[in-house]
Amino acid sequence: MTSWNSTSAKLRRRRRRRVKVMRMIFKQQLSTDLVLPKVSFGRLVREVMATFGDEVVNVRGSGMRALQCAAEEHLTEMFSQ
């Protein structure tokens, strides 16, 4: 009888975890916020630009945001397939 109780408890925990993950996914799909942190993405962009060019290039905030939106859209499309 104890094995049945422990099995049902495990199933309930698994189901709760699954429901929690599904809620998080649904919340993320409804939001329009950026997924990647701005500072980390900006650091990555500057590092890539330094790799491919010799001179230091400044990027405006609006340009960085547009680049980040496009990158996140591309990643979303890539992972959805």
C-alpha cells in the first residue's frame, strides 16, 4: 500500500511541475518583453563586431534593440521548427 501512495505522490509532483512549466511558457508567449538581457546581448554584439572589424564602432540604443528583436525572432523561429 505504501508503494501505491509514493507512486501517486510522484505522479502528482510530476504533473505539478509540468503545469508550472506550461504556465511559464504561456506567460512568455504572451509577453512582448525581450528574453535575453540587454547588457549581455550588447556585450556579445560588441565582441562579435570587434572580431570582424579593426575599429571600434558605437551602436545606438535603438539599433541595438532592433538587432536584439531580430535575433530573438530568428532564434524563436529556429527553435519552433
